[in-house]
Amino acid sequence: MRDEAALSKIVNQSGFPLQLAVEELLRDKGSDIGWSVLYREHGWSNPDGQSGFADLVLEDRYQTSVMVLECKRVLESDWLFLEEAGINNQVIRTRAWVNNTPGHGKAHSGYFDFRARPESPESMYCVVAGQDTKSRPLLERVAAETCSTTEAIAIEEYSQMLERRYGFRMYVSVIVTTARISISSVDMKTIALATGEASEITHRNVPFVRFRKQLSSEFAVERKNSDWSFAELATAREKLVFVVNSMHLEEFLRTWYIYDDSLRPLMR
């Protein structure tokens, strides 16, 4: 028979206490931060047969921005995101799902590129110590499922928006983690082809990062014309997930801001 300490350890080894802590943060400071919990443990399903539960879905005070949160509690873990040394890697470009109903501009339901704060580094490479090199990396798996969750919820809401002529809503995928998030700047010229190792790497801690990658073979955004290059077609498959350290979630929510001019193509 397990004692109280053993039972508590089992609970704490799950991700639910982190999820509850995020919910408590929103309950305590939500009106000040400008966000509230819309759904918790929300069931979703996609036409391709995928299904699951969204940990938390947040909505801003204007009911135009929605964040789908996946809470990942990890123990004494570092998530290292790689960047090329010597480049400016603080970006505001963002790709997220946008629903816009007829009568509020151009009808749209799908991914859309716009600009948003907070600015952050962006990376498509994440290294997690100790993960199995033969299986799909942890973050890629979690990010892909979070995007699928976000898409399902957005599609679910769009049918209701059309009925109500609701207007505009955007859906952002977010992974909230207890892992320490670091940017590892690699001097490309110091990587030895013989060993595949770089002799000059610097590291800095960051509160959040944009993880942008082809998480599936499908196109995220439609190509504009037949003249797109192969590189542009590859970029069109990329999706974006914000990875946020749990201690900086409040900062992330407080500073969320959409540049209205970047949405003009939808408002014509």
C-alpha cells in the first residue's frame, strides 16, 4: 500500500498539476492580463481520424485571439534551440490559423501569415538531452499534435461563426513547459565536416521561442501562383508553435499584440 508521499509523487509526475497551475494563474490575474480560460480538457477530432483533448484553450478579452495550450512538465530538462551565430534572430513574423467570416472582409479559414509581439528568436532545430535519436524528436511530436488540436478547434468554431456571422478569430498553438529554454548560437564556420561538431557555440536563456518547421507534408498556406519556387513551396508547409517557459507565460500573454496592418489582406 502506497503512503501519502508516494501517492503525491505519482500526481506530481503527471502533467496535470502544471495545467492546474496555469489555470490558477488565469483565475487570479486573468482580468489584469486580459485572458481567460475558454475550454479545459476540450475533446477534439479531425477528419483524418486524429482525436484527443486540449489541455487548456485561452481567449483574450476581445474574443479575437485564441491560444491552444499544451502543458509539458519535464524534470530538470533543457531544450536547446539552434540558430546561426551572427544573424539577427529576433522576429515578429507569425503563422497561425485565422477564421474570418464573409461580411468582415475576405472569407478565410486556414493558416495566415501576420506580425505579432512578443518578438522572439525563431528556430527549426531543438535538441533535448537524452532523447532517443532513432525516434521522432519529442518537440516535433508535441508540436505536430498541438497544431492538429488547434486546427480541429478552429474548424469546429468556424461552422458556428458562419451561423452567427461572428467575424474574426485567430488560433495560436502554444507549448508551455517547465524546461529551461535556451538559444544555442552556432558559428557555422567552426563545424568540422569530419566530426560534425562545432568548436564555437554560445548559449543564452530565453523566455519563449518560435518553433517553425514542416510538421507534416501538407501545405499550411496555399501557394499564390504557379510561379512559386521549390523553396517557397517548402516554406508553405511550415507551421509555427510558440514554446513558452512556464515562469514566463504571464509575460507572454501580457505582451501579445497583433499588428493590424499585417491583417489588411483579409479585411479588404
